[in-house]
Amino acid sequence: MANGTGLITNVDLRSHENNLAHRTREIDRERLIVRRGQPFSITLQCSDSLPPEHHLELVLHLGKKDEVVIKVQKEHEAGEKWWFNQQGAQDEILLTLHSPADAIIGQYRLAALIVSPDGRILEETDKIGFHLLFNPWCKDDDVYLPDESLLQEYIMNEYGVIYMGASDNIKSIPWNYGQFEDYVMDICFEVLDNSKDALRNSQMDIEKRSDPVYVGRTITAMVNANGDRGVLAGRWSEPYSDGVAPYRWTGSVPILQQWSKTGVRAVKYGQCWVFAGVACTVLRCLGIPTRLITNFSSAHDVDGNLSVDFLLNEKLESVGGRDSSWNFHCWVESWMTRDDLPKGNDGWQVLDPTPQELSDGEFCCGPCPVTAIKEGNLGVKYDAPFVFAEVNADIIYWMVKSDGQRQKIKVDESGVGMNISTKSVYGDRREDVTLQYKYPEGSKKEREVYEKAGRRVSDDSTGPAKLQLSIKHAKPVFGTDFDVIVEVKNEGSEDANAELTILAIAVTYNSLNRGECQRQTTSVTVPANQTHKEVMRLHYDDYVKCVSEHNLIRVKAFLEAPGESEPIMTMANIQMSIPSLVVQVPGKAVVSEQVTAHIFFTNPLPVPLKGGVFTVEGAGLLPASEIRVDGDISPGQKVSVKLSFKPMRAGVRKLLVDFDSDRLKDVKGVTTVVVRKRFMISGF
């Protein structure tokens, strides 16, 4: 609006047309939200034509205290600057503003000034707010991605699939990114405004927000709350009673909303996939193409020696050591050019918001070029040695004897960085991106990369041991009893006597030991060239006492035979599956008209479930809501609940449901809802 009763009586930001052209209508239809490097037009309504020789000037302000002020040039000049041109006269002037492709992203305030020939400002409008985002559709933007199908997935899709479980038993959960839900964009800028750099020197921080490398790194620091005003506090084991258990979340929006509403207090609690999900929401919302990645058998190498060392005592219990190997670990990749690095480092960049190790004094990780990891170029910014180890480290098991002596009992060179996964652009199926991170396991090129990265290449000239050990198991369902079969194969020409220990322990997905479920030690005799099978039966009543919320059992088999120089050990992670929910939305769905969802769940356990609660959410459908189940759910009992809601936005939407109870957690379900626009029928 204009001040007083001057010439300029009104300013029309033309939000509907601009937001449609800039692909931001999903975020907001009323406020102006545009992407850099792409022109947009606004209209000034005037009470009269401008006096002769008077001219218009446009000034942009950024920051809460106008820390950055930009004068918009009248005509396009050489160099990347804001400029505008004007058309029309008398009562309406059409202004077209052109932002440079490397403009600062953020909330701008625009003032239009009428200036006399001698430079006096005769009139100045109130400052009008609009938001500017990164533009992956603009070929000069650092985040330019020239494939429309990729942009539809990595910017516009509000629904995701996150892979978890074990490398030989991959499961998935649905996730609601919801980057275009109400006020999410404002919260994303609030996240940037609360970073340490922004609080320390607001002007410098704002000026750096033209760079997706800087913004991406800031987001990875701010999604976790370690040492700053970040969004999520991490916790890797129960109790979660003073917050929300990580597996209960079904999307990013409630997390971001809670953080903002409670005065930027950390939301409890996240684990890797929650951190990654929130980071993906923020980065997509700001306009940086982003996808969520799961690395199975992910190494966490604390000391940087490219190997993960596990110390076991003579009872096969873990003792000391800070290295770990996670069943799976999630991070995100964002697409950008790396002008700060030598050629060949553009494209997908690893950004990891899970707080693991300090990077330049902050709990953040990346951006690190995926190509640098594949080629073993560990000198590039940021955090390349840490990411390289996550997908390439050796795992070495040591036996620590009672006298303190260490004995190497197993080296696993190929068990880390397996089935690296992301959601396909072409639907809800898994895409394997392992070969973007590493050359094929055992290939000549892979060996060369290892040597280049400073990792020794082992020369196993001792030949295979006479006794071979393997573990076989079905894919058990949580709540049932199941067998684990350990096979001892004797490839020697003489019978072998040995002592076999089988140990089943409950672990979390990131290898925290939750206790021993079962152990058995037997003396076995294996005839020459034959195989002996030993069976361990795991009963629900036994493993339920120690199993973590990830329903994961680690089985170790350990064989000591007289005459064999080293003991033999092998290990298997058994991921028990849980049933999914059935979610149905019958009938047609129309914007602002009521629809009813039906949710069905059957208790698969041999015991009753207490404290049952369903959490439901969906971008464009409804905010996160809870439905509590009255009373206990008996073994085998089927529960059905109804939920009515009015869809808020048209399009293909996903309704996500989570079920949680005292003994069964992380049960998920999802259905697709096609929401049609509401057509107003004009009758007689």
C-alpha cells in the first residue's frame, strides 16, 4: 500500500499468476513466492500519471533490521544484478522484476519510490513482503536440474518412502515431507535465522544465503539440536517418555511446527531417518532438489583409520571401542554445482543431519560430492573421509583375552555399504544407487580407489580355513517362535572336533546392545567333507524381554577347534517383520468436502496390547491427528477405526497411519487419495 494519499494508491503483487509461473502455488496462493533467475510482474495503481521527468525507483530490504539493502537497476546492465522494466502509464504501471540466478534467498521487502529530477524522494510506498527461493528450473542457478521428472520428485513430491531394516531384509516406511503445508516455508527460514552464524553476524549470514553449499551445510547443523537452537534432539534408546519416540513420527510437519510454536525448543526425539526426513523437507521447500538415502551396514569410523574395530571378550560380549556399524543409516543427497571445488564434483552431494562427529566444530556433515566418494578423493570439502568410511570401511573383530592380549578373529572387507537405496522417481519402489558411491565389490577399480584413499589392500595368502561357518534363518515375524540354523562345514580330509557357541542378543539398528536373549555351547564332531547343523530355537517369551523397538536380533556363531590357528566367527542380523495396517478411503475425494478413512489392524501377538494409539497425517489432507483405542486389544483381535476429514488441496495425496502400543510399535500403513478440485455449478 502507499503512504498517505499520494500518486501510488495500490500495489498488486499478482500472486496468483506469479506463483503459478514459479511453481509455488502449492505453498501459498495469496502471498507472493517466486524463484530466483525468473522474472515476475507486479502492478502499481496510480491516481494520476507521473509528473514529467519524475521516475520510479525500487529498493529491496532483507533482514529483520534491513541488514541488506539492494537498489534495483532500471535497465539490464552487465553483471548479475536485480533490474526492472516498466510498461504502461497514467493509472496503471506494470513492473517486471528480474532477479539474478545467484540472488539471496529469503524474505524481501520491496519499496517503490517516486523520485524528482533533482533526486528528492516525493513518495515511498509501504514495504511489500515477498519470498524468493532457489530455482532448479533456471539453467544459471547452482541447483539447476535439467530433468522435469526428477524435479517433480525431488522438489514437488510431498510424499516419500524411507528404507530401513537389514541389507538382506529391506523394509520401508512411508514419510510425509509436507514441504508445501501451511507455514512450513516460514519455519524453514526460521531455521536459517536461528543458526549460530545468523545469530553471530546476521548481515554476513544473509549475504551467504545465495550459496546452496552454505545453506545446505547450515540445514544439516540446524536439524539436530546438538550445540545450537536446532530442531530435533536425538535419543537412541528408551525411555522416550518425555517426548515422542522416533518410530512414532510419520512426517516432518508436526516436528517443524512444534519446534516453532514452542519458541525454537528442540523437539524430542529423532533418530537418523527422522533427521533425514526433516532435512529433506526443508531443502525441498527452499528449492534445492533433495532425496533421502539409506545405506545398509553403515560404518561409523570414529578414529578415521577406515576400519571399524569391534572388541569382544571370551564370552563374545562387546567390550569398549567407540567404532560401530549401523544396520542402516539415513542421510540426504542434494543436487548442486560445487564452484568451491575442482571440476568433476558437481551433482549429488551427501548432507547428513544426524549428529555423529564434529565438522569444523559443529555437528553437521557435508555437502560432500558423491563422485568424490566413488573416486576416493578424500581431500575435498566437506567430511569426505567420514562418508567414505560409512560405505567402505573394513570391519575387524578382535578377541580380548583375560590377560589383555588381542587376537584378530575376523576381517570383513565387503560387508559395509550395501544396497544403498532411495525412492524411485517412477513410483514407490526402491532404486539402488550403490554403484554411484563405489565400484563393484572386488573389482580392480575398487582396489585402486581403496589404495588412493590410503586404505591398505589386504593380501589374504593364508588360504581358506578347513572349517567354514554359516548362519541360516527364515524371515521371522515378530511374535512367533523361530529357528536359527548354524552350519559347520568341514572341507578337510579328517574328522574335526570343535566347540560351537551360538549367542543371540537384542540390538538396536545402530548396534547398541540391549541384552542377551539366548546362548548355547555344544561340542560338535564334523566328519571330513561333511556339514553339521546345529539349531537354536528362539521363543517369543524369551526374546521379547530384551528386544528393542527395532525388533532386531543379532546372532553370533563362534567355533574353536584344536589345531586351527584362529577361532572362526560369523554373524547375522535377523530383522523380524511386523504386519502393516490396512487403510482405505472409499468414494470420491473433493477439496473441502468430507471423506471418511477406514483403518484396520489385527493384533498378531500371543499377548494383549495396551495403550493402542493411531497417528494419522497427510500433506494436503489433514494435520497430524491421534485416535486412541479404548481398552486392550486381545491376541488375534481385529480393530477398525473411522476418521473423517476434509481434504485441503487437490492432487494425488497419501494418507499415512502409524500404530503404537506397549508391546508392538512402528506399525505403518498408507493409502493413495486422489483429491479433485471443487467445481462451482452456476445454476439458474
